[in-house]
Amino acid sequence: MAQESISVKNVKIIQEALAVYRGDNEGLCPIHLLALKGDYLDDIPVNYTNGVPSNAVKEGTEVEDIFDGTGGWLYINDIANKSACDVIPNTKGRNK
């Protein structure tokens, strides 16, 4: 339960870093989530939701295309709309 609580906080940390990045870059999202490392995040936080810690990132434009429930994060980045992006846990219990 504690690990799941940490994961909920970590997704908010990443979303806040995305918001700051967008504020610094005319509302545009980073092409890759790893672009947040350095100026916006020390490292990508860990997702514990599957019981196994992972900060792996899968990237794509549609959840359905990249979701596999293996842990870590999904970074949804709509290349056609450079101001639309989000990060969500890549967890088994998630509804696609």
C-alpha cells in the first residue's frame, strides 16, 4: 500500500515537471520524457504499482499502442499536437 502511495505521488511529480517544462517552452511538450532529466527532474521517479520498482518509460501517441502492463510509465505525446502530453503508470490493473 505504501509503494502504491509513492507511485501516486511520483506520477504527480512527473506531471508537475511536464507543466514547468511546458511553461518554459511556449506550451510545448518534450518529445521524450527523458528530456525532463537534468533541469526538471534528477531522474525519472519509480513506479511501484506492480510491486516491482521500475522507472522504464514507453512512449507513443496512443495508450493502446504502447500499454503492456509491465511497469514503469507510459508517456503519451501527440506529435501532431505538440502541446498535448501526459504520463500514466504502465500497470496491469489499468483499463486500456
